[in-house]
Amino acid sequence: MVDDLQTLYSYNRWANARTIEVVRKLTPVQYAAEPTPGWSSVRSTLVHIADATLIWSKRLRGVTVSARAAETDFPTLDDVARLFDEGQAAFEALLPSYPPERLASVWSYRNIEGKEYKAPLWTVFRHVVNHASYHRGQVASKLARLGVDPPSTDLIMWAIETTV
């Protein structure tokens, strides 16, 4: 299970990096604009992905999180890229410390509103990557609306590119 999760996080780092690389083609105005009325900006979506990853890493370290990051705290793509790196590095440091028996245990945490939830610990690790994949799909749609070809961030593309 630990090896599987390390592979999953390696894929997640690759997919996030590809997304950021393509988002660099946007102008600052495009990056912060709603591509269609009612759709959040690319910046907002990327901040959400990166911040959620960091929030989950903090929860796993026993830190209570009571607020999400504000989009305006990360005005540039480089700011968001650093946030992505911080969350990814936190998970890469955490993964080796979770043996299979611990990953199989039930874990509890409090959400931002203070409500307690319980779930098998391994599901948290998978959720973080699944959550990022879901929102990268939204970014791909927004990039297309803004006239930029979105990157391919499918797991199989990662496997093809990293298989020697």
C-alpha cells in the first residue's frame, strides 16, 4: 500500500507540474479572469487544489485547520506553484512514516467548520490525489475556453513518460 501511494503521489506531482507549465501560457488577466460567467478563475482553482493538499497534510500531522487560503494570498502562478510544492513535499515526507497497519486504521479529523469525521486513513491519501485530478479537469476546461490547449494529465500518460 505504501509503495502504491508513493507512486500515486509521484503521478500527482507530475500532473500538477504539467498543468502549471501550460497555465504559464495565459496572460495575468486570463489567469485571474472567469473564463465564462459563473466559472471560477484558473487561479482560484489552482489555489484550491494546492491549499487542499496542504490542509490535508496538516490534518495528518495533527494540526487543526480552521480556514482555507484566500486566492488573493497567491496572486501569481509562481506563488501557487510554491504552494503546490509545499503540499506535495509534505505528503512525500509523510508517506514513509505510515506502515500498512496504520493506513488500514480508522482516523478522525475535524473539518474547517469543526465537525468531526472518521474514515480509513488510506482513503485520505487517495482522496487528495483524486481531488486534484477532478479539479485539474476543471482547469483543462477553462484553459480550452481561454484558447490554450490543456495538458494531458491522465495517469496512463504519466506511466508512459516515466517508464524506462
